[in-house]
Amino acid sequence: MKNITLILIALFSFNSFSQDYRFGKVSKDELLEKRNSQDTSAHATILYHNQEIYYQYSQNDGFTQVNTMYRRIKIYDKEGYNWATHQIRLYDQSASSGEDLKSLRGYTYHLENGKVKKTKLKSESIFEEKESDNWELLKFTLPNINDGVVIEYEYAIHSPYIALEDVVLQELIPIKQLDFEVRIPEFFNFNKTVNPKSTYYPEVLESEYDRVENTYARNRVTTSRGTQSSTTEGSEWRFKERKTEVHETNIPALVYEPYVDNLRNYQTRISWEYAFFRGPDGEIKTYSTTWDKVVETIYRNDNFGGQLNKTSYFDDDLDAVLAGVDDPMEKAARVFNFVKSKVKWNKFVSIYSNDGVKSAYKTGSGNVSEINLMLTAMLRYAGLTANPVLVSTRSHGIPILPTRSGFNYVISAIEVQDGLILLDATNPYTTANILPEHVINWQGRIVREHGSSAWIPLNSNTSSKETVSLNIKINDDLSIDGKVRDHLTNHLAFDFREQYNNINNELHIQKLEEDKGEIEISNLEISGGKELSKPIMYSYDYHLENAIEEIGDKLYMSPMIFMEPKENPFKQEARLYPIDIIYPRSEKYVVNMMLPDGYIVESLPKNTKIQYNNNEGEFTYLARENGKMLQFTINLDMNKTLILPENYPEFKRFFELMIEKETEKIVLKKV
């Protein structure tokens, strides 16, 4: 009797605390929840994620893919409001038979006088926009968002394509419960891979069972290249279906870490490669591919390789641009600058031309592909060995399996004796081998004439340098006057131009004054902003209050005053993901300080040299006293751009010692 009572109590407890995740069954307890007990730092939680993918069959269309999604999300505070907006990507390869979104509905739930109330998602909160030539974005935002609400939405994507997109099993917020299932008829065979870079590995279940379809004519099986008919006839059609399932609870959020390349590169997800098709008659067609085959297919597309052979639209103009020039590098520079001035980027990202390079040239506007394929064609016309390079941008991630959707961007490369010169003409401030940061994503695939290809590194080996001269004069009231001179090269100069070239001096000064204490900046002068072949040089005068601490007859101050680091970005004890510094850099500060009348030096920071992993990082600090003048020379050289998690403790210690030194005080004593 005692055991029966215990069992009944256990069953009652389970039923009391089990959650109903059917659509519309949001509970009062969910609305009252203040924090995620498993992750109290979370600003929102996916209470339930359910995704089901299957292939439905019809006599007319054969097999088509249906991808259903249902989510219920708890929003705790304002920083979680962005989870009320969701976007869906729809692929349309032919512009005639693309993917369709169906059965979209959503609600926002809140408590009113202790009762659960809901607000419906309306059509005016649903927006469509073109992301690229083949991808469309549909965005919607749930209404009436406030702290504590619960939202839910569901929809289905109907696709004529057999190929499967990546299935995401982890997000930037925790997931309390996840159920995923995909059912695939035996005719479609996929290779699947769980992201090897992820730190959370789910249990993936596999099974197989019989499926029966009623038929009234010859069976039709849709492949990625059309519909095929079998010779089998009859009222019932039996075949095997394979099921892959994931059922997980309390999936941790992807943890943000400073200087991570793209956090979603480390997201738990399953990637699927369509390997082969086996028809009811046993015929096999292979679709499994290699990167060579992927690139060859892209190259054969008229909207890629076909655009490289067109020259008649620019030849007369380019002949005039190149007139009298014999040096190949001068030719390359003129072509590069000509394209940048002639065609502006319309912000569309694609590896394929949309309206064609000729149209882009004529209208002065084009997508990434049109601009950089045009650049490549012109460089070839000028007699240079130039080829396009396929790239996956940082936000697009690093592809795991060979697939045409693995690339989303194109740049151009000139092959020279010493290596490659990489060019991107979509940005007015790029120069040779100085690419926008979103392009510098590990490696790209160079596509040579006739479609042969090879991987090439995108990371720069050239150091970007910043040299700062900081003059300090301490006034009688302990305020400080001085002058700053700054010199920037390569990527640092590019970043400066992107940030400041299109703003006036007044706004520039406001930005310079941010987070620098009680400072007033004046007489800002800049050179090299428009001359891309030259470094950026700028200077300004400043007046600074309250940078010196006076205790008794002593003064305490940092030699770097407002330029000293505010905090160490590397505080965590351990690191999950690599640190990506993007490009090598060198920072040098030369500080010249004039001693105030009536004071002498009591103590200076000691000269120091700190190294990380031999010469991968080096920090030096030199202090000199010369009469009434003090000079400090502070150098940081980072030659390694990728720090692996196993090397993080040593790198963290390197940064800690460096920041301790940069914030160390000098002590002046009244005579």
C-alpha cells in the first residue's frame, strides 16, 4: 500500500509540473516566471522548440519537402525584446517555383488582472525583403512586447527542393525543451554531420519504418533535378522511411566571448549533404560532391563564369584609362580605382550576377558579384593574371560540407610572383590586400579560367600600425593641456576612413571625447582621409580635468591618462572559442610629459618586456627621466591573429600583465 501511494504521489507530481506545449496553451506559471533558473543571466528563453521535416507525396508533384516550425519564447526584460522578431529565409532558384511560407500565426501573451490575455500577430507586422538574387527574407515582429510576456509562433515552409538546410539545435539564449524530427524516404540519401566546432553535442536517434502511399497512376519521384517516374503501378506503394530525431532539455545558450569571429560558427547544428538518389527501380544517381565540383558548377553558370568573358561594354573606356601605362601594378591600380568610381555597390550580396555586368556598368550600380567579376574581367583585359575568389563572409559562417550555398561573396585576386593581391571594389576605402573585415573569414576559393580552383588564405600577413604621440603639460591647478598626433596604416587606416570620412569635425570631436573623462578637444586636423595610398594622420589639442590624484604633497597619475585601457576584455577563467584578432597589428605610444614646477619624481614604473608564446605577442614598456621631461615608450605587437582556447590561459595572463603596466601610476613629490 505504501509503494502504491508513493507511485501515485510521483505520478501526481509529474502531471502537476509537466508543461503543455500545445499551441495556445500558455500557462500563468510561464507568464509569472522572472528568470531562467538554469541561466539567470538570460534575457529570454525558448521554452519550447519543435521542428518537423518530412516529404509529402502527390501524384502531380511527386515528393515535396515540408518544414514546420513552432516556438514558444519567454521574454524577461528589454534586452530580450529582439527575440520577438523572427526572420525566415526562402530560396527561389528559378524565380518561378520557389519555396512558399504557409500557415503563419503568432500571439503575444500577458497577464491582466491575473488572467492570461493574448494579442494576435497582424499582417502589417509582416515584411518581405530581397536578401540576394535567390534568397528572400520574410520578417515579422510579435505585438505588445513588454517585460514578462510569452510569445509563440508557428509556420510551415513548403519547398520543391529535396536538399535540406542546416538544422539549428542551439541558440544565443537557452532552450528548455527541444523536439526535432526529420523523416526521409529511402530514395533520398543524405550524409549528415553535427558541427564539429560546437561544444554541446545532442543525442541523435535513428530509426527506420515502412510507409504506404495510395497511388492511382505511375509513381513519380521528385529529385533535385526534376521528377522521375517508376514502372510500379497499383493502389498501394510501400517503401522505407528513415527517421532522425533529437529530444533535448535545458540546452545551454551560446556564450558570448570577446573577439569571437562569428558565434554561430560554434552553434550546435546538423548539416545535411544530399549524397545520392536511388529510385524505385534501383537506379542510382549520385549528388554527393566535392569543392572542386561545386566550384566547377558555379563557374559554368552564365551569371558567374559567363560574365568574365564580356568586354565590349568597357573596352573603349578602359583603353583611355590605361593609355600610356606600361607598369602592371600601375595598370592594376588604375583599373581598381576606375571600377570603384564607376559602379557603386547596391548592398546585394551574391556570388551570381543579377542583371549582368553590362547593366551594372551602364547604370552605375551592381551587386557584389557584378562589381568584382567586372573588376576581374578588366584586370584580365589589362594583361594581368586575375581570377575571382569565392568567399563565405563572417556573418555567413564557415561551411562544413561542400555546397553551392557555402559561398555568398566574390572578390578578385591578381596572381604575381610573390603571391596574391586581393581586391574588393565594393567599398570605396579598400586598397590592395586591405579587405573589409566581413570578408576576412579564414579562406576563400580562387576560381581560375576553365573552372579549376584551390583554397587561398584571406588573412593578411601585413601588420597594421598605429603610432601615437601624446604630449602632457601639467598646469598649476593640476589640469592638463597637451597635443595628440596619431598615425594609422593598412586596416587601421581603412577602419578610420569608414568611421570618420563622412562626418564633420564637430561630430568627430564628439566621438573622440567619448569615454575620456572631463576632456575638451579642439583644433582637429586630418590628412590622408581621401588619399588611400597614404596613411591616416590626425592631430588635436586637448584640455583634461581630474586626471591627477593629489594626496598630501604627492601627485599620482597614469602616463597614458585618457588613453589607458578601461578594463581587460579577457576576464573569463576559461575560453570556449578561439580569439580572432582578424589582422596583425602594432601599437606604439610615445608619451612626453613635462614636470610641473616644484615637483620631482618619486617613483616611475619599471621597464618591462612581456612575451606571449615567443614572438606571437610582445609588450614593452620603457620609462626615461631627462631633467624636467619624462618619456614613456609603450609598444604592443600582435603577430598571431588566432588564439586557440587551449592557449587562452597564457594569453589572458599576457593581457593582464600588460594592462597592469599600462595603468600603473607615476608618483611626483613636491619639493
